[in-house]
Amino acid sequence: MNAAKNITHSFSHLFFPHSCAGCGNDLISEGQLLCIKCTSELPLTGFELHQDNPIEKNFWGKLKIEHGTSLLYFSKDSVLQNLLHQFKYKGKKEIGFYFGKMMGNAILKSGRFENIDALIPLPLFPSKEKKRGYNQAMILCEGMSETLHLPILKNAVIRTTATETQTKKSRIERWQNIDGKFEVKDFPSLQNKHLLLVDDVITTGATLEACIMELLGAENLKVSIATLACTLG
């Protein structure tokens, strides 16, 4: 029985190879996303385990967040950059879902992100989301929700204006590009909640900061942050 199953799997793998999303190696099992080599090269931060980590420090003196974390360090020409490019621009939503589950597991095991009521994906402007086909932060939330068993508040905050890319902008230019571009439609529904705001990559944190400032208009609201990757260290 096992021999027949192995033969069937071998033929299936021959005609429908399961390639590693990171390096293209096809020597992985069905259901796996990354090979052992690429998995071992993922630069985990461990921030979720530590109070006053670089993500949390980034917001000191600006606004109050409860907790903050980022799963991975981002660097150019890395396996992670390749995976993020596929996720954001090539329609590979399964990569985001996979990393969302990783984020959820890390947060769950840390024991620091307690009493979270719901997840909020950082919104995209509607035309940008339509062009891409999805909001990458929403896909991450879906993976996290499967692990954390938390609801996702997809429309709790919206983006009201399309913004230019933040790449190569200074912090002041990022603020000028972002400030005032978010809007909460129903503040009473967010009162007395602890929300986890989710995004893919944090650089200066200006975009998240602007969104959090809008969210904090709700009475007695607490906000924590989780991103897939960061350039902070």
C-alpha cells in the first residue's frame, strides 16, 4: 500500500513538481512552500519575545502602542526579498498566508500579545488594491487569524487618498505623503478594544504611525503592531 502511494506521489511530482518558492528547487514535498535551505536562511528577529525591542522603540515619543514586533529582518538580494516580491506583485498569495501563520505562531508563543480583540490590516487605497487584486496585509491577517483565532476588521479604517510610493523618501517626505490619508468610519465600534495592526514591511514607521493616530480617536482603544519584515535593527 505504501509502495503504491509512493509511486503515485513520484509520478505526481514528476508531472506537477512542487518547487520551493524561494530558490526554485523542486526537491520538496507537496504542501511545503520552502525547502530546508531557504527556511534556514529566513532571518528571524525574535522581537516578539522582548519588551522595548526596536519596533517598540521606534514609536517612543511619538504615540503609545502596547506591543510591537516584526518577524523577519529585510535585506536586499535575499530569499525574503524574492518571496516578498512574489507575494506583493506576482499574485502569490499563498506566500503571504504562509508567513501570516508564522507571525501568528510567533506571537502566540511569546505570551506578550495578550487580550488582542481583533486584527486590522493596514488598508490600501481601493484603486491600488483593485489593480493588485488583494491587500497584502489582509492576506497576512488571514494566516494570522487561522493561528490566533481572532476576527479581522477589514473595513475598520480606510485609505482615503492614493499616495506615492514611499521608497527613497526621507522621514519628513514620508509624513507629508501619508499624514491625513486614513479615516475611521465608526469610532464607537472600536471603543475599549485592543487591536493588532498588521502590515508587510516597516521602514521608518511613518505609515503605521499615521494610521494609529487616526485609530486612537476611538475611546479607550489600545493598539499593537505586527509586521512581516523590518529594516529596523
